Amino acid sequence: MAARPDRLDGIQDLISQLRRMDFQTSVILLGFFAIFLFFAATLHDVGFLSTRNLTNIVLQTAPATVMAIGLVFALSAGEIDLSFGSVVAVSALASAVAMQNGPLVFGVLAGVGAGVMIGAFNGVLVAYLKLPSFLVTLATMGLFAGIARSMTDLRSIPVINERFTGFFGSGHLFGVPSLVIWTLATVAIGHVVYRHTRFGAHVLAVGDNPRAAQASGIKVQHVRLAVLTLCGTTAGIAGLLYAGRLQAARYTLGESDLMTVIAAVIVGGTALYGGKGSIIGALFGSLLMGMLNNGLILMGLQVSDQMIVRGLIILIAVAISLREVRR
């Protein structure tokens, strides 16, 4: 029986799309589905494929996904932010303390404001004092980790505002968890800005060749300031999501996110050398890291084993990225 023309057209269109995919994107998708199928086959008897478990993976990765969006912009511009884990803790604590002494809006403004100010601080040092972003954010990572520890003398601060915890953590809208909505909204906005605005084009131009971008009229310093401020802002939002989901703020929040977020972004196809990135890829990378952590826990492996796997994934992703450069 002959295939229908419209079906043939659809198959040909799919084949043409697959041919247009670069090597790294192909590896990302194949790796994601291969790992999913591996865990589905080996952990089906312990509930890996249950709706509850798969939903938990998405919920647990929501803060990392939000941070990954900001890091895509920074890496694409040829910069890096290592301080976002510390920003998460400071933002969550600032929000919790503010809500102890005021209404919900104070907590939201304090948390996001702390992220914006720290990101802008990093950006000013990099953009206008010409300091390397790696060293600047390495220093501020330690600086704000210490500030987070001293803010409440290592005590946890409960978050009991039900409107806050519902909006940023445990709530639902039309049956969809609020953390899923935050993930989808951040990814959608980030993708549109990255791919369909002048700012996104400027970010890629600066990361690809800053001198050529400067010659073409792009304000390179402004772009660098903006991407690092954006990193701080997304880390601030992630701090609110952690505080809302856990209903508490603590100085350890975000402490283990550095490797996870960097791995998610690099695995997702964002180049370490700048000039190339993917918001959708970062989403898949974040879900991949969350799925790995979940699967390894269900297999009975320790946290140290999870760290080893994350490190190996980063090495593989860097090798693939460098292969693309050579090509």
C-alpha cells in the first residue's frame, strides 16, 4: 500500500530537521532519551516511571533550570558566574527575614533585589574595571557565602506566609504546580529574548568576537553588565523558589548547585568559549541532571557517586564542545 503524500512530506521534513541538527544537539537528545530508557528499564519496579516520581524530578530541578537560563546568557557573552549558589542563599534569607517584619511584597522585593544587586556588583567589576569574570565571581562566591552564614548565625528561618509558599513553592494554578509554571515561564521568556531580540543578538555577537561587536556599535560593557546582572536575578528567583518549596531559608541553599547548573548548561549545548547557546538545551540539560540524581538515588548510590557522575558528564560535554570548535 502506497504511503500517503502528506505522510511522506512529514517524514521528509523530520529527516531534514535531523540533518540540520549539529553534532552536540544530537548527542544531547540521544543521551537524554537513552538515560531515560535505561532508568525506566532498570528501575520500573521501584517507581521511576510513576507520575509522582517524574513530577518530583521536574519540581526539584525548577530552581536549577531558572539559574541555568541566566548562565546561558553569561556564557554566550563569553563570561561566567560562579557565585550564583551563594546568591541563592542570600536571597532566600533576605526574603525570609523581610517577611518576618513586613508583608509578602517586602519578602519578594528583598529576595529578588539581593540577586539583582549582587549580579550588578559582579557586572560592574567585570565590565568597567576589566577584571576576569571567573576570578571576580570566584571571590564573590566566598564573600556572599560568608555573608549568608553570618546573616542569621547559621540558623534556619521559617517561611510561614502561605501566599508566598503557594506562589513560589507548593501552590497550583489550574492543576499545574507553581514550580512547573515558573520553569516554563522562565524558559519561554529566556528563549524569546535570546533568539528573537536585539539584546540576544548582541549577547551572541559579544561572545563570538567582542572587538568586532564593539566596532559594529554594540556597547560591550553594557552587555557584560547586563548578563551578569541577569545571572544574579535568576539566582535570586531560585532562592525564592527554594524558600517557597522548603518553607524555610538556610545558608546551605544553593550550595551544591554550582556543578549541577554548569553541567546542565554545557550539556545543553552552550559553548564555554561564547557565541553559542541554547535555552531549550539548558532545560533538557537540567532535566537530565535531575533525572540522573533521581535515578542514582533510587539505585541506592551515595551523594559522592552523584558528584562523580556530574563531573564525568561535564568532562564529556566539554570534550564535545571542543570538538565542535575544531570542526
